[in-house]
Amino acid sequence: MEADLEQRLTVFEREGLAAPQIVAFVREIVSWLEQEAQCKGDEEHMGPLVSHLLLALERVRRGEELGSAWSPLVQQEASALRTLPHLQDWAEAIREQARQRLGLSLPPEEEDFLLLHLGALLLRGQET
């Protein structure tokens, strides 16, 4: 993981935007995705995914709802991405690890956003 992405994780933890155990978990997910998706663990490739995952897990930990950001359009886009190789497997692996290690279950709307971010990660990785 490059310094810029590590700094993002540090800011989330230092500012209390995400619990330390969530930050540690996401740090491990970044390392896993670097290997699994064969992409750079830097701000350009993983920054949006990291921020979303940190905030999504923190929302679940606090018992908060996603709110109006989720829409049927997001669900439709995520559904289309489920057919791409690896994306659904990666999302399921992240969801299962969050459940096992943090005791947090991502609701379907958070999984949809996770799929969108993983799809963007895959596309960014193909560009470089």
C-alpha cells in the first residue's frame, strides 16, 4: 500500500470517522485486493473504495441507515456488474470477512455500492 492511501486510513482513524478495528480490517482488505485484483494500493486506484468501505462499515457499526444515496439506479448498475468475472466473488469475500471478523453485516444497498466501487477498481486497473 502506498503512502497516500495509508494516510487516508490514518485520517479516518485519527479523526474518529471509523473505529480502529474497521480501519485495520480495511487495511487488510486493501492488501488482499492488491494481490487478488492485481492492482496498485494507491489513492488513484483504491481511494474511493477505501473511503466507502470505511464509512459503510462504520454506518453498520453505529446502526445507521444509508439514507437517500441508494436508489434503484444504483441497484440496477450493481446488478449488471454481478456478471463481470471476480466482482461478485470479491464483494462476497469482503462481506463474509466483515461478518466473521467484525461481526458486521453489510445490508444489500451497501453491497451494491461495494460492487460499483469494485467495478471501478477493475476498470482503473485495466487502464494502467
